[in-house]
Amino acid sequence: MGTPKMAMASTKETSLESIADRAAKATPRSLVRRVRGLSDTAIAWLFIAPTIILLLAINIFPLIWTIYLSFTNYQANRPNRPIANVGTKWYQDILGSADVWAAMQATAHFVFWTIVLQTVLGFALAYLIDRKFRGHAFWTTIILVPMMLSPAVVGNFWKFLYQPQIGLFNYAVSFFTGIEPSSFEMLGSVSLSPRSIIIVDTWMWTPYVMLICLAGLRSIPDYIYEAAEVDRASKWRQFWSITLPMAMPFIMLAVLFRGIENFKMFDMVNLLTGGGPGSTTEVASITLKREAFEKWRTGYSSAFAIILFVAVFGLANIYVKALNRVKQR
């Protein structure tokens, strides 16, 4: 005598078979003959074609539309205004604007220092965790916590820490340096505000770099180190001749990912300083947002977006070629 579970399973199988039979009978015979005559490659393309079309609609069409708007005087807040072609006027204005170059300089400063700090600290943490000391799994989880948080949560959390009166960051600095906590303000100072953003981004995304570097370190075969020990190579020599060269592709990959992300950084800067004080921390994405959604210069902001896209794409392409050369060594 069968159990109730077996009876339910047989009932489900029967219902599925009946649904399949009805679907097969409802399918036109001409379509069935065509599908049967298709190759495996054609059937594979038939299944992935909707996804490809959707991706093209989501990614390619907005890019083409942005390129078109960059040559017009279109304004999103005045959709009924006649659209006129302005040629390359916006591109010339952007490339000749001192404010835009100041924003690009602030972006380059932010990208450079965050990449340097995150790469050095991330690789150092990965190297330590790779030693597999007691409790390394627990500490790995603790280190990964900042990366798991939302940028909005991190921004508001550090904004509270940076408060000159009650912020714990100022009291920590005062404890080690003796400076009064209320005598300096991280987010309101022209000289300190860029550093405050760099500190927050480094705190949040160093674990990400650590994971990539750790994957590179774990991919190095043990027999290479065993052969080096047989040759009586010191630990320092093993690090410079084995560990660092073989982990270099992973380090460069982490630099590529973080460089692209930090070049278009918006949420963290917007939450902490909003581009201030003045325009000290106004990176390119903040300038783009102000031109597009505060001044409503849609054509101008579209041209600026295209320039940023070309810059990132060009630099990433050059970097990927260098990465491929390192992999081939």
C-alpha cells in the first residue's frame, strides 16, 4: 500500500504529463517540424535571443539616445520646447570649462588615493589571512562586514562619527594627538574633507580587494613554495619571487574594478559632503548630477556623460591590455 506522499507525487507527475500533452497537441505541426529541423546552436540562440534583445534595449538604446541628446539643446524640464542641433558646442564648452577640470582633478585625487590604500591594505590583510592562523575564518567574516553594508548606511554612520562635538572619530584623533576634538571638523574643512571621503571608501571597500587578492594567493600551488624551500630561499625571497608575481594579475584585477567604481562614485560623496565645502569634494559625478537635475541642462550633461564614458572605457581598455601582458608572463 503506497504512502500519501507517493500518491501525491504520482498525481503531480500525471498532471504534468497531461499539461505537456495538451501543449504538444496545441503546437502547430508546421512549427514542430521547424523546431525539429533546427540545430543545437540555433535552438540555443532561440532561447537566449530574448535576453540579448532585452539587454540591448536596456544598455544600447540609452547610450545611443544620450549621444543624440549631447548634440542638441534639449532640456528635460521643458519637453515641449523645440529641439535644435547645436553640434559640438557642449563638448567644446565642457573641455574648456575650468569647473569641469577642477571636478576631474578632484575625481583623480579621490581615485588615486583610494586605490593605493585599498590595494596595500587589502593585499596585506589577504596575506595575513592566507597564513590560516587560529580563528582566521571568524576574523575574515568580521573584516567583510563593511562591504556588506549599504552605502547609505555607511554614509550616515560615518557622518555621525565625523561630528566635531559628539563624533567618536574626533575623540580618537584627540586621544592619539592631543588635539581638541572640537578644534577641527572633517567634513567642513577644505583640507580635511577630501581625506574624510577617502577614509570612508577605504574602510568600506578594502575587504573587497582583500577577497580578490586572497583568491590569488590561494591559487598559488604549494609545490612551488616547497621547491623554493629545498633551494633554501628565504621567506622574503619567496614573497618577491613567487607570491607577488603570481598574485599580481589578481591585484591588477582588483585595481581595475575599484578604479572604475571610484571614478563614477556618487552616493558616498553626496551623503557625506554633497560636494562641499564649496567645490572641494565635487567629483565628476556630482557635477554631472547638478548639471542634469539642478540646472536641467540635459544636452550639456549628456555630452559630459559621454566624455566620462569614453575616458573610463579608454583607460580601462589600455589597462586590460597591460593586465593581459602580465598574465602571459
